[in-house]
Amino acid sequence: MDRTLLEALVFQRDHHIDGNVYKACQCDFAYNSNHIEGSTLTHDQTVQIFDRATFSGTAAVDDIVEARNHFRAFDHVLDTWDEPLSPDYLRAMHRILKSGTAYAANPVMSVGEFKKFSNVIGGAVSDVETASPEDVLHLVGDLIDSREGKSVRQFEGVCKRHGLSGGYLRLCPGPLRGHVHADDERVHVRAARHLPFSRAPRAVMMTRRGVAAEGDECYHSYTTGELAHAG
């Protein structure tokens, strides 16, 4: 993790500085991440919620709650970026993301836990194999072990199976640990702001060393300035 970037994000957050990298990361990550999940919020509404905890227009209650939860999850990553990635860390992130939503009141969804029941990926363009509940912990361990030091193609192979219920596998929001999503065919990348994995066939990943395109063995660096001017 680039300490300069970390320090800039924390400083901007703690001093409530507007129009900066921290706000851009918060709003872009929350919008794109939740949009993959089917959120009806627009980007402008997401920014309004971040700025004023209110917005114009209409949206589902869960969409609003999860947008605010995503802001909290990003802050959690800033505060714990040097903690080791572990199953407990992933559970905690999932609990933050889904806290207060309708999923949290549904015991089948296992908010803050790995799934207890088999699931399917709705709307997929092709059949998607999901992990059985009894295999999840082992596969999550493989995912964590494979996260560093391998190509994106190798890493994607471990990511393809879905381990959490009530949300695609979102490892962490932000350019600190990596941002992993299961999307359908397309991946949209705006500079270093939103870096999802697709289910198939393409993938993009950010690690602490930078951004890697599918199949790359090396990692490309980025700077705080590049993030600030990303369009």
C-alpha cells in the first residue's frame, strides 16, 4: 500500500476536505459496487447521500442503507488496511455492507457469515458454478492464499465461486486491498476508481502494487495525482 495515498485519504477524511480523492473513491466505489448488485441509485444520488445524507428522487430503502454502509466499509478499510486478510475480516466487511438491510433480518441470508445454503447467480449469461456451503471456508482460504503473487487469470479462477449470500464477493472497497466483484460479461474501469472482476471472461484487479490486467504477471503503478485526475 502506498503510504502517501493512505495518508492522503485519511487526512482528507478526518479534515472533511471536499472535492478530493477520498470523496471520489467513496462515491465511485459505492455507486459502482452497489450498481452491480442492482441498486437503483444514480451516481448523483450517491454523491448527495455522501454529502448530506439525503437525496432528490426515489429509491429503494435498502439501496440507500447499503450506500451508506459502503461508505462505512471504505472507512473500515482505511483504518484496518494493515490487518491480515482473513475469513473473519471478510465476514466483518460483509456484516458492515448488509447491516440494517432487509437481508439482515433474513436468517437464510447469513449476513456477516458465509452462506449456509446453496445458491445460484441470477441473470448470468452462462451457467455459473457456485461453491457448496461446506466448501466455502476452504475455498476462501485458497482465495486469500492466491491473492498475492499470482496472475489475475490464476486469481480469477479462485474467485469464480460465490462464498457469501446476499451480495457478490466484495473483498474490500478501495485501492487498498483489492476490489473483487462478480459481474456478467462486461467490466467497466474508470482509471483506478472501480476495479471489478467479471465472472467471465475478462477481469481487472488492483493490488497494493497497482492495477493488473487479465493475464499480466506484472503490476502497473499509479499515483495519488493520477487518481485525483481520473475522469
